[in-house]
Amino acid sequence: MTDYSTIDFSPLLELADDEVVTHSFVRDVPLSGGRTLALVTLDNGRDHTRPNTLGPATLLELGTTLDGLKERAARGEIAGVAITGKPFILAAGADLSKVSDIPNAAVARLLPQLGHFVLGKQSELGVPSFSFINGLALGGGVEIGLNADYRTIDASVPAIALPEVFLGLIPGWGGAYLLPNLIGIENALKVVVENPLKMNRMLGGREAFDLGMADAIFEPANFLEESIRWADGVIAGSITVKRPHTPGKVERLVKWDAAIGIARKMLENRIGTVPKSPYLALDLLKAAKSGSKAEGFEREDDALAELISGDQFQASVYAFNLVQKRAKRPAGAPDKALAKPVTKVGVIGAGYMASQFALLFVRRLRVPVVITDLDQAHVDKGVAYIHDEIGKLLEKGRISSDEANRLRALVTGTTDKSAFADADWVIEAVFEELAVKQDVFAEIEKYVSPEAILATNTSSLSVEEIGAKLSNRERLVGFHFFTPVAVMPLIEVVNAPSTSESTLSTAMVIAAKLRKNAVITADTPGFVVNRVLAKLLGEAMHAVDHGTSFEVVDGAMAPLGLPMAPSALLDLVGLKVGAHVLDTHHAAFPDRFYRSENLHKLAEHGTLLEKDAKGRIKGIDKGAAAIITGGTSPSTPEEILRRLEDGLADEIHRMLDDQVVHAPEDIDLCMILGGGWPFQMGGITPYLDRVGASERVFGDTFHHPPIRGVS
């Protein structure tokens, strides 16, 4: 087994020379019977906006502190050691700010080893160790507690999680071994694998306690005092700790491997087999049912070193920084001071999408929202839908009764367009046909004020052409949502040639108030997400039309790590919509985008995939299979993937040359937030660099240096 005390960790310190150190402050707390508890408080000296993090210098300081406390324990000066955090925060996990600078796999291995070395000292103090989880605890913050002998938790803690799998890692400071042996394999799978893949879901304090992640729970008002009193009882022997979730012999012999098998099948169906970290996490959790802690820690060292030095983690860090930083400072956004105030919203249309818009606007802006449609029946149905959705929010406890009543009162519907006269922002959600949208805006312009902003939710039509019949085109902007509107975080804000700075600024401010991430794009077919997806679906249909089965095409494109196979994507967006998207792009770029007559026939047929009663895909519908039979020149998987990679590299390079967006980062941000591209791939451009498509197509790479792992 690895002797961590003999390892030289100085290469990590060299990488983290500007680390914000979280210091370990010790004070003695008197207990009953003349005993003393050494209380270690982690504090980086910053306010709550900069949580405690665990970088190399922080860990080494904590290790030195624990060594000193071990010596004091040996002298009989202290009867226990507890670690807690500054107000509301224990620790937000490892400091990963310099991980992308790790030069080689050997240095990458030092990071898990250092965490094991330091946090593992809590079980070697010679006296009981405690973790008082007083606030935010993520990743390594949770593992501080797992390495202690006992844990208490504040009932009000809002976020406890092991999010590593979400970032392309695994819990590598004891979490993958200690957690299942504390709370059982099924609960551990939920925390380590399931929650991170559910948009990085966090646990509250009560949830974590119910799962067995803490031995005692106290209310926030007296959390520290109660935790100390509880620890005193444990040390004195007056409190016996019971852990009902700790796995027994039957669970280890019967349930353990079965739970892992079910989880593996779920992962394969949901995310495919390209992402590495979820499957490595499963392997570690499976192995944790037996063997020693030292063996478990060594397995974590191996797995985390492999991931840190690999392509997927570097891509994940890149993607995480895009979402956390670039998305909050959109490239090309005009001064916010130019934005116009919005005190009333008008929605043209009362169908499903329009109603979703209205619900989002009224929830986030808290201003009157009026919807309109061709007849009162459609209007009434739309208003009823919105009111029902507000009722569901009330039932789930997400809004109060008073708030629900206020929101309902703010939503009205009418066929009288004069109700739009005092609206500052009007958005259409009508049929995706140019003439229809042109006429709708030409009519509504007669009623709205000269200052009102007009927004179109078109997914591929020219915004400038949509505004052709407007007397004032400067007020028109593209505002492309993705469905489901409430969930998808991206809005493509389309800056048409006539769009004014004030209009664009208003759109960006509104997007932020809706709690969406906005990327500014030029007025070009498909903007970003649909243009990339049109290339992908076009290549898929090209191969199918020439005799390749959908099963082969789906498998060929799997290395991109897409959230779903091309056949499932077509089924999701709808065959008619898919055909329309391909037609639009073929009309604009006939030499680069494929038009599939078979896709139109499939749209008429109405079904592509055969599904069971639970909606699970069984295969290609027999009628659909008959339609696409007849091609005589099928492609191999390798040919399909190569053609797709090169086609994407060429198209994205053209998009950047044409300044559709400002940089490759904006392409990737759109594909991650709007197309569901996985973090582990880093979007699309890092992948194209890694596989050599960029070099093959235009003799360079999108990123300098390319975003890839180290050897």
C-alpha cells in the first residue's frame, strides 16, 4: 500500500503559487469532566462569495495542524478533534483553478494522494474525530466529513453533494470507498452518480441526514453549541451512535452487485458509453464492498489520476468555465444602460410555446403579460394553461398562495390587439413560416408604441426578412428559446443588420432577468445550434438514404458523446421539423447541406421509432424501415464519422470566418446549453481539435493550445 508520508508534494505547490489559502484556526473548547475538544475552523478570510476551497497549500497546512493535534492527543491534552467551517460554508471542494496547468500524469496523481494523506489523518489522531458540517459542503468538503469518525449537520445547509462525475472526475479523497460503506450502495449511487447527472442536483441538510451522511442534525440557531454538546456525549460514552444505513452482510452479498448492474444499464441507456467518469465511479463503488480502506484509497488514486490527466476532464474544466464565466459576460453585449425598461409584455400566440413564454415572463419579470391569438377559444385555452401551471408551482411549494394569486392576475388574454398598445416587449410564437411572421408583425406594429421592442422566436428564418414589412426594423431582434422553455438555459439573441444597440441591449437584459444565458449571433440560417445540428442530421440522412441502417449511423456518431442518437433526436424534434431544418439549410448552402427526400416521406408516415408502452425505444418502425430501404452504397461507421467530423470542422470554421459569433467558445457554449452537448466533450470544437478534423480541414486548430490531456 502507498505510504503517503514519503511522497514529495512540492510540484503541486509550484502550480498553486497564487492559491487563496483556507487556513486552519484552532481553539480549545472545554467539555465535561475536565476534557478538551480541539475545534479546527476552516476560513480563507473572504466573505461568502468566495467559499473555502482545498488547494495544495490549504491541505498541507491542515495536515500540519492535524499532526500537531495528534501530538497533543498523545500527551493527553485533548480528548477529541472537530473540524468546521466559516459561517455558512465548510468547503466547496478541491481548488481546481490550476488543474489545467498540470504538466503530466505523475503530477496529476499527486492531487488524490495529497487529499488522502491529509484527510486520512483524522482517523489516526488517537482520539475521536468529528466534522461539524455547518454549511456548503461539496466534493472534498463532504470528504472531510467522511474521513472523520463522526459527523453532525446543520438542518439549514442548502447544498451538500459529491459533484465530481458532473465534472468528469470521481470522488477521489475517500468518497468512493467511505460513502457506500457508511450509507449503503443504493444511497451512495444516488449521491455519487445519479444526482450529478441530474443537472448536478444538491442535497439539503435534512436529506443528507436522512441518507445517513451525518450522525446527528441540529437547527442553525445553536448548531455549533449542540454539536459540541453531542460530541462531548460521544466522547464521554453517554451517547451511542447508531447507523441504520450501514450495509450488512446480506447487502454486500446480494444487493451490492445487483444495484451496480442496474445503475450501469441506466447509464448506458441514458448517456451512452463515451463519458468515462460515471463508469469509473461505478467500478470504484462496486469494489468498495470489500477490502481495506487503504486499498480503496489506492484505487481512487489510480482512477482520479487517469481522469485528471485525460482529455475529458480538461474538456470539462473548459466547459465549466464557459458556463460559469463566459455565459455571465456575453461577448459583444452592448452597454446595459442602453436597455429600455419593460413594464408589460405581449405574446403573439396562445399555443404551447407561447404559453410557456408567457409563464416564464410573468414569473421572472413580475409584470403584466397579455397573450393573443386568432380566436377567443385559443386565447382562453392558453390563459387556462398558464393558470394551471402556476397552480402546479403552488402545489409543489415553489411559490406562496399570495404569489400564485398575483401571478394569475398579471396574465390576461384577448383577441383585441389594442391591448398591446402599452406593451414594451412583444414576442411572437406563431407558425415557422416567413410570410406568417411578416404579416403578424406588420399588423401588431399598428397597435404598439413606437418604442416597443419586437422579438421573434424563429429557429432558422432570417430575422431581417421577418421584419421586411415593418416601418421600423431597428426595434426587431431574434430571441430564440429552446424547448422546454422553463428548463433549457440558452437563448440565441439574433442581432439582425437593422437591429439597434438599444434593442439588442434590451434583449440581453431581458434574457438575464429570465435567468437564461444569452449568446449573440448574427442573422444567418440556423444561427448556431440548429446549423450544427442540421449538419449532423444531414450527414445521418445522407448515409441512411444511401443504404446505411439507422442503427449503424447511430453507432458511428456515438464517439461525439451526443445526449441522444440521431434517430432519437429526429424523433424528439419531429420529422416535419427535421425536414424543414434540412430544407432551410440546403436552400441557403446547397453545396454543404443535404436535403433528404426520404425524410419528407418519413414525415408523411409520421413515425420513425418503435417504442414500448413505457416509451422506451425498441428499434426502427417497420413502415419507416420500408421507406428508407433501397440505397445501394452504404457507408462504414468509420466513413460516416470521418465525414461528419470534417463537415463540422469546415462549417464551424466558416461560421467563425463569417462572424456568426465572436469565438469558438461561443459555439461550444451554445452547443452545451442549447444542444445538450456533454461537459466531458467540452462542446464541439475541442473534440474536433483532438481528433484531427480541424487540421485536416483548415490546417490549424480552433484552440491554441488544443484542449486535451497530458501524458
